[in-house]
Amino acid sequence: MTRYAMLLLIIIAGSVNILLAQHTVRLPEPYATRPTSNFCTVIGWPEGKKPIAPEGFQVSLFAKELENPRWIYVAPNGDVFVSEAGTRMPEEKRIDEKDEFFRSKAQNFGSANRITLFRDKNGDGAYESRYSYLSGLNQPFGMLVMGNYFYVANTDGLLRFPYKASDTIMQSDGKRILELPAGGYNNHWTRNIISNPQQTKIYISIGSASNVGEHGMEEERRRACILEINPDGSGERIYAYGLRNPVGMDWAPGTQTLWTAVNERDELGDDLVPDYATSVKGGGFYGWPYAYFGAHEDPRHKGKRPDLVAKTLIPDVPLGAHTASLGLMFYHSDAFPRKYHKGMFIGQHGSWNRSELSGYKVIFVPFKDGRPSGPSEDFLTGFIADLSKSEVYGRPVCVAALPDGSLLVSDDAAKTIWRVSVK
């Protein structure tokens, strides 16, 4: 074999490996299993029971008696802000079985519409003071301190407040700097926010208003996307789109690359479509609602937009179908063992559209040089009480790191926040 032929063979082999790497997920055909509704029953944590972490870690209770604690934001000074808000189904004609379920959950949990502040003065991972920092909000979710401002993403708009790190109660009225589309399918009311490392832009994740565009795409304007704006709310552009319900966002360490966790569509069967974590390319299209996981055409939109199907980007990390992967954060501390450094933690809220429950745990994805370097693995488990009865103790959502390197995990269904630290 000539050197040229050998070189050509190596190049071809490398290309095949890349191609195979992009298609490591074996997807079943649509409707390979019958779409089903299997809603969990939350029974709460019995006395002395708590989630299970790997050997060498310990789990403790950080806070309890919260009202649907969805999201956690750790400010630069170490203050822990928790947004307490829940699903609030609108009174409208389009009501089906799923909507009735989520309406009942909204009635059970309500929406506290507030942000609670926990202050740990000595940095030991246990707060000494707890304050009602902001109230009277409209389903708040994402929070951000940038410069002299405190930002809150309500479901219908981005608010900006004057910020003083010493304050325990917000002293000023906020200004709405951006209107956002409200309402949404099931839990797609959440609006998360993050700044870029230079703090010159803000990114806002907005879920779709439907499962798969069944009410028409006009309803989906500025939805199923990540918006980019200036800190004053001006300069809006759609940074990436076709992301059915992006929630958690963070920047891969050592890079300028934004990552997000995305909830994919329902009612195509038990194992379609995998939720995913992916790097986000500016201007990139990720398929919703016409295609999924690359150019796999959704049968409910067959032949409608072949142009968009063809340009659909393949996401980086599959996270299992219907896992409701919400929280996403990269680990920057060195408090945990070396394998966790610069890796990604993801909170999986758990399924309802699968015959056997999936999710209900926190997983870890190892990274090297800003890219995934291995398969995901379980990190915090034990949330499922009885799989055969679809009973769970709680449901994890957000993962955030304290200054000491320990992790906080919000458990909205159990009204609790857990702390995971090294023994």
C-alpha cells in the first residue's frame, strides 16, 4: 500500500469515527411504544431519609419549608437566592388530560412568587439568616447579579433592580426592561438568565408554548429559543432556536461556549425523544418542532420544512427520554475529587410521559478541554421511593455551587434544598 493510500485510509477512518460519534444514540422508530401518561406521586421524605451520593460524599439538609423552590442563584458575595414559584395553568379552552394534571399540581403547590435570601456569614455551608428578599413577582425563575443591578426573569418579562450586596430585603422597585412571551405547555413558564463572562450580554432561555407546535407556529414567536440582549434590555436577537424547552445554562470552563439543557418533545413513545445537553452555536437551529436529534423528521410535521430539517444541529450529550433535565452547571471548584473538575452536573426533574419513570436524579458528565470526555453517570439518586407504584420522595431541579465547593440541589416537590459535600 502506498503512503498516499494509507493516508487516505486514515483520513476516511477518522471521518467515519467522527460520523459514528455523532450517532452513538440508537433511536427507536416513532411510536415504537404507545405514548403513555405515568405521573409520579410525591410522598415526601420520611424522617431520616435523604438522597444518596457516591462514596466519599455526604448529603445534608440546607433548607426546608420552602414553597416550590425551583431555581438557585449564588451571588458573588456568597448569598444564596432561591426563586419560589410554581405552575399556574391559564383558564382557557384547550384543556386535555395533561393540562388537568398540571392544573391540579398548580393548585397543590401554588406559586409563592417570591425570592428568598439565605446568608451564610462564616462560610461553613450552613446559613445563619433567612430573608424574604423580593415578593409580588410573577412566576420568577432565573436571577442574576451584574454590576449594580439584580435581575429577575419573571415568566412575562425581565426586571432589573438596583442592587446592594449588604441588603437583605430589596429596597427599590424594579424596572421592566424586556417583555417576554408568557404562558406555555405544562411547565414551560420558566425563564432562565445568564450573562456572558465579559458581562456585556444577557441570555434568556424561553421554552415553547406547545408540545410540538400543534397550535400553529405564530404562537411560538420568540419561543423555543435563547435570546441575547444588552444589559439594559436593548439589542435583542435570537441567539439560537429550535430548542423546545431550554432551561439550565452555563459556560464551559476555559471556553467562550454556552451550554444548555433541553427538554425534548412528548408523545412519540417511551424512548423518544432524548432530552439533551448541548453546546449552543450562535444562529444554530436544533430541530424543534420539525426534527429531533439531527435530521430525524417528526412524523407530525412530515414534509413541512425540509429546509429546516436539513440544517438541524446534532446535540452533544443525550440525557434519556422524558427525564425533564432542567438544571445545568459546570463545576469550577477543586473541593470535589479530581474527576469532577470542570465537569457538568445536571438535575433531572423526572418523567411523566413514560411507562416507567426516568430521571429523578442528578447526573454528572465528565469534561476535558471544554468537551464531554465520557458517558454520563449518576451522582445523586434515591429520589424514587417505589418504581412499581411511581412513587417518589422528591424531584431535583437546580444544581448550584457554594463558595466552599459543595453543591446545592433544589427539590421543589419536597419543598427542600439539599447540600452535597465531601466527607
